[in-house]
Amino acid sequence: MHIKDLVGIYTIEGSNQNEAGISYRGTLTLSLDHNNRIIAQWLINKQQTQFGTGFFKDNILVINFHYKGDEGHIYKGVVVYKCLTKDVLDGFWSEEHGNPLYLGSERCFRVLSSSNMAIH
């Protein structure tokens, strides 16, 4: 798999970094910058936007992310995705102020449009 194979839009399902594991849904958009580094943007529960940059090696995608919380503070963290296929990413994440006893989790599924579906 190559880094360019990951470019696209994914639906996400995840759980937060706490004991309750509160679920969330959203989208993840992956693109590349001029140096072939990953640019990521999440939209969580249709209300919170998060941004990140990362790198890809051996089917592992690592993204450092940040977002502005409701109270105006900037939160930072890292997510690691195992690229099961170019259409399915399985990840875990942690942010600096999250509960250190837990990791968040996230699964991403590529949104397939009629233009990128194969005709059989």
C-alpha cells in the first residue's frame, strides 16, 4: 500500500479516552501536502473540527492532531491507524489531557462514490 492510496473521505466510529467509552461518529478527510505528508481533518458529531498532520510507513499511519475545546483551550494528541486495507483503518489515540489509564479507539471506512467504485 502507498500513501496516495489513503487519500479520501472516511466515515468514523470511535470511543473516547475514558472508562465509559462514549461513542462518537463523524468523518475523516485525508489529503497530501506538497511533501507527500498526510493532512487530516476530522468532523466529530457534526460539530467539532480537528486538524492533524502525519506520516505513513509499513501500513501504519501516525497523525498528530489538535483542536479547540468549547472553553477555548487547544488540545493535542496522537492517533495511530493500522491500515487494514486502503478502505479500512483501525486506530487508537490519546490526547495530552485525557485519562492516562485509557486509550480512545477509532475505526474508519472509506466513503465510496460512484466514481471510485469498480464495475463488475
